[in-house]
Amino acid sequence: MSSTPSPKPFSWEYRPTALAKEAFHITGGRPLSGSVRVSGAKNAALKMMAASVLTGERLHLENVPEILDIEVLRDTLRDLGVTVEREADGSMDLTAGDVEWLFVPLEAAAKMRASFMLLGPLLARFGRVIISNPGGDRIGRRPVNLHVDAMRALGAEIDYRDGYYFAKSSGRLRGAQITFPHVTVMGTENAMLAAVLAKGTTRITPAAQEPEIDDLITLLNAMGAQVARTAPDVIEIQGVDALHGATHRVMPDRIEAGTFATAAAVIGGSIEIQEIEPSHLTSFLELLERTGVEHSVSGKSLRVTGKPQGEGSYKATDITTAPYPGLATDLQPSAGLILTRAEGVSNIHETIFEDRLEWLVGLRSFGAQVEIKDARHARLTGPTAFHAAEADIPDLRAGATLMLAALAAPGESKIHGAHHIRRGYATIEEKFRGLGADLTHVSEEGSRAE
């Protein structure tokens, strides 16, 4: 097994251009029209990149989105010694030979919580890893104790000190029963990534049911793993001695699809959203049906036709986020924005993350009538007549939603913190311009950032 160095001053170069002082200048009030292709799913691609360290052979991923979170994890993997090559066609080749630097530093963890997904696979293959407590969006507490408990159940020894987890195992990890106190998506994924090389059988319950997890299962099995979903909330893994390389195409991003559907509904116009998987959007499509947003599905495409501001409203309803197959918490801001265009009172109940309703404060700047009752409940009264405003982006999904509010509002708006949006939406400016939107990505000093 490879030895693990002690933490020491670490020279970690964040290669993408710093975007903390960028903003969007938007001239809104123009209906959108045309078609847009959905990119590969961020929440699937990141975990597949983490899976690359499970083998010394080449992993070829297709349909990898061009977003900042992918670049951050790419550079983290390179610093570990993984060879990562990005191709112009959206594919990525990753080869993790003898990874010698089994240390994931604070700089990586602070930029992206998904860096903690390296805990399971590095521990499983190399037996040791030191990894920083992760950062991420400001949407409430997202503790990683469930990940750590899962590794301990598999036989790992883990200590926490000075902001780092020191994890090791004597020999191979051992298959075990992993029972989470509640559904955890990343916890399920991290446990899977560790268990595929463990000795014996691992049973995870309740296992998260998100389609991104099933996409990861498909990849792991293509690499030689033995993973099966034996019940909707149960995943069983028979550990194998080694994995090999594979080729896999990343599933389409259902959250991006929901964002563009919301754009059509709130801004007005008609958008065809291409290369989606409709079965992944059942709860969101039900919301469109309940609110009366015109939409139709044909094969792998969704067309949404919305009412421009001043030309009608939608039906008020209540929404509650829930683990899949319920309404995704990542789609809560999009769903909430649609409700601002509904006649009457609608309520939001956020069950996954506390404090994820803070984005509604920014929405008030555009004219929305919002009452945040507590950390998990809010009331919206509509319909809203959006007007131009200036707002700050608190997190990735909320940022995209505030951008849509600005595009719906006649006049010139400014949205600060554009780097949050670039974390999860590939070429979003180009896509919206292709639909007829007027927006410019600028630095806070006023120069163009493209």
C-alpha cells in the first residue's frame, strides 16, 4: 500500500480564472424562442471522475459538462497524480496509475464539497487518505459524518484533527451492512465507491434513488464491479479484487432541463429542450401540469411555452421538496420562481436543506411578494410583475433562478456572483443568447469577462 504524507504547506494551483468579482448585466423583458441542448449532469460526472482512482486503467467519459466544478475536481485529481485529458468533443480521459500524493487539501475542499467523494475510492484502493473537511454552497449544514461512519463500518480507522480526516485501513476494506439514519445522496455514492473493492458483500439502506446514482452504478459495473439495486432503496455490492477501464456517457442534467423549462414559463416564449430523459423529470413535469404551464414531451425533448409578463398567470399550488422521486431540492428555486407568476398564494416546504430559502430575499428585489416563515417554509403571493433590480447570488441553483428573474424583468438588471452559476451550468450565456436573451458577463470593474 502507498504511504501517506503528513499535511504540510501545499502548493495547489487553481487553474481556472478567478471569477469571484464577476457579474451579469441583463436587459430583460424579451420572450425567448428556439431550442437548447442539455449538457451532461454535473452531479453524475463529478462522482464518475472520483471513480477513476479505483483503477490504474483509462476511464473514458463522454458528455462531460464544461463547468467550473469539473475543472476544480480535474485539477485536484491532477495534483494527486491522476492524468486527466479534456477533449474538444466534451469527453474526458482519466488514468490513475500509482497515486502517490494521497492528500486532498483545504483549497480544493473549500471550493467544492464534491471533493470529499475522493474519500471512499482512495481509501478502498490505496488504504490511506488525508482529506479536508469540505466547503460548498451556503444552503445550510451538510455534515459528512454519514460518509465517515460508512467508512468505519467497512473497517476503516478515521481520526479528525486540525480540520482534516486521517483515514486508513489495514488491508482491504470489509463488506458490511451500512444503515444511514436518513437518505443521503453523496453518502450513498461514497459508500458504493469504497465497497466495490471491499472483501465480501455490502448492503446500503436506505440507499438514495437519484438517477445520477444509477448512472454511477452503470459505470462501476462497466469497470468490473458487481453492484445492484435490489430494491428501490437498497443497493448491494459484491466486492471484487480489482477494476478496469471503461467507456461511459454521462446522463443528461435534469436540473439544467428544469432551469430552461422555468425560463420559458416565467420569461415567456417557447423553448424546445433537447436530449433530456423525461422519466427523470416526473415530479417537475407534474408541477408544470398543476400550475397550468403549457408543455409537451416528444421522445427525448421537452417543449415549454410560457406566458409573457402581463399576458396571463398560472395556478397557485404548494410544493414540498423530497428525495427522488420527489421534487429535487435543486429544482426548488426554479419551482418557486414559477409560483411567483401564479394567481394567489403558494407555499414552499424545503425538507432537504435548511436555509435554502434565503435566495427568496434576492427575489424580493425584483418585485416578488415573499414571506419567509422560517428556515424551511415560505409563502409566495402572485402574480408578480417583475421589475429590473440588482441582486447577489447566494448559491448555484438560486443564482440561475435570479438570472431568470432578471431576464423576465423589463429594463436593465445586474446580478453579482456569476461564478456560482458557472459552477454548474455549461456555456449558459451562449445558450440563453441563442434563445434571444440579452445578457453580458462582465467583471465587477466593468470589462467583459468572456
